Amino acid sequence: MLLHFPIIVMLGMFLVASYPLNLVVMFIFYLAGVVDLTYSKLPLYRQRIWNSFGPETISMRRREAYYRGYKRIAFGGALNLLMLVHYSM
């Protein structure tokens, strides 16, 4: 993963520099993350458990979607910060 970091940074800077595309990509990452989180917590919502923190209450089968959702939201947030830095200069 460490070897891929410069490639990811260059891709991020390319996405930040292309104006309408960066908003679409950021929105897609945020939306995909929320969909993954909702999918992972769906059995809890069916049991009327609305507030639960951490993956302890989530079944092992759906924990991967839980972590993937937060990773996608974090990547969307990183893109959002890159856009903020790029357009504030």
C-alpha cells in the first residue's frame, strides 16, 4: 500500500483539478459509503436498534461492508480536503 501512495496522490490531484468531475467522484464515494454502512447495519435496524457504535453488534458477515463503508467515506473526505486546499489557493 505504501508503494501506491504517490500514485494515489497524483490521481487525487488530477481529480481535484478537473472541476465538475471531482464533485461527482466525491459524491459517489460518499454515497457508496453510506450505502455500505446502511447495508451492514440493516439487521440492527430491523430489530429497532437505531444507535449502535462500533462493529461489535454487527454480524461477522457484514463487518466487511461496515469497514468498507467507512473507508469510502474517508476517501471522499480526503478528496474534499484536497479540493478545499486546491481552490483556496
